[in-house]
Amino acid sequence: MWSDRYIYYNIKSDLQHRQKAETGSVMKILLQSGNFVQKDHQSLSNADHFPWVSITLVEAKRGGFSSSKRQTDFINLIDIVCSSGKNTDQQLYLKTFLAIAEKLQWNLYLEADDEGNENVIIERMH
């Protein structure tokens, strides 16, 4: 989904969400980065020093998902919404999200780019 205010990323194993990870382990990785604070059992927001972000851990089924009050033991998708503001360091977002994807041995995807391409894989920075 394109927006002039937000950028939408996903961290997942592949386009079919085939690989699952234990929810608690993923939450631990996210919290250990020091950039996020836990809001509830499956969502996080930015720490004070990090640009605005909303993260939801979900178990997608057939490409769809919704957040829930029900806690799940496993997830197969990290849904990320972040700011696209001109004063926001996009490289900080990418560096952080790529590091998380690498720890999970998953991939970082941009939901859609300005040309309408969907699920654009973001390559690791070297």
C-alpha cells in the first residue's frame, strides 16, 4: 500500500510465509535491539531515541492477517509501519530491519514501491 506518510515493510521467510518462529524469541530479538518497546503480547513501538514505528508480530494465513488479543505461540510475519517523513533517517530503519531479518534468517520486503511493484526484497547492506 503506497502512502506519502508511511512506509510499509515486512520481515518474513518468503512470500508464502512458510517458516514460523517462536513468538517469544522474535520479541526478544526485537527488544534486544534497544530500539523498540513492547506495547502488548504481539506489538511494539519505537523507543524514545528511535524514529516512529509500529511493529506487529502475526501468523499470516493465505497472505492475510489481523492482530488479535489472542496470543500466538508462533509467527510467520513481522509487519512494520514507519514514517516516510523528510526528516526521518530511512537508512536507520533499513539497517535495523535488515539486522533483525538476518538474525531470523528471513528477508526484509518493502510492501510496495513508487512504481507499484509489490513485495520488493531489500538486499542486505555490505
